[in-house]
Amino acid sequence: MLSQKLQAALNDQINAELASAYLYLAMAAHFEASNLVGSGRWMRRQAREEVTHAMKIFDFVHGRDGRVTLAAVAQPPAQFGSSVEAWEQVLKHEKGVTDRIHQLYALAVAENDYPTQTMLHWFIDEQVEEEKTATTILEQARMIGPSNSALYFLDRHLGKEAEG
Ligand SMILES: [Fe+2]
Ligand SMILES: [Fe+2]
């Protein structure tokens, strides 16, 4: 059975994953309002993935005879600035999530909860991927600079990627 402390931390992480989904959905709205539909599609897919992350922990808590309690989800910003600025926020956000996952893992170690540690291995690996992907896209957006025609092609590329 989960300790109360770990159960509370896992519930917090469910909330953080849902807040991530909400943030990416806000970014989808931001991009789509600027006709960057490919980037919008990428963000929609990301939002769906974040919901699956929340559900992984949701199922895990119940599998350990714990209790999921849902809190209010933070309101995301409505504006994210330029394409580069938006991708900077994605990378910063994912780095923050990585820190959270690492803290959660440290707590699972302190509480001698081995199943939670095993479950979190997936999230640790996932965050490596998330940061790698966000860094690549951010660097590509930086390469483009103020060129609208290059931005158009990056947007198309991201849209295709989100289809697959
Ligand atoms: Fe996530
Ligand atoms: Fe993420």
C-alpha cells in the first residue's frame, strides 16, 4: 500500500500532468489563431499524451489500493509570443516536469516504495525524450529567425510529424 505522503505526491503529479495537457491545449489555440496549424496539431497531440501520463499514474494509484483525488487545474496563459518564445516555454516547462519526476522518485526511494520507483522509470525516460524533442524544435525555430517562409515549412513539418 502507498504511504499517505507518496499518495499525496502522486495525486499532485496527476494534477501536474493534466496542467501540462491544458498548457499544450492553450498553445494549440495560440498557434491555430496564428494559422500555424501544423504546430497547433503538434500541441494537440502533446496535450493528448499528457492526459495518458496522468492516467498512467491514476491507474497506478488505484492498483496500489490508493485513492485518486482531483484538484483544480491551473489556468494556462493565453499568449505565448513568437514561435521561438513559445518553444522556449515548452522546453522550460518540460525541464520543470523532469525536476518534479526526479523529486517524486527521490520520495519513493525515501519511502522504500519499490513499485513506485519501477513505475517512475518510464517517466524518467519519457522526460529525456520530451526535453530532447523540445530542444531540437526550439533550435530549429531559432535557426529560422524572422523568416516567415522558413517558419511555414517548419510548421508543415511539425504538422506531418503529429500525424504519424
Ligand atoms: Fe507528462
Ligand atoms: Fe511532457
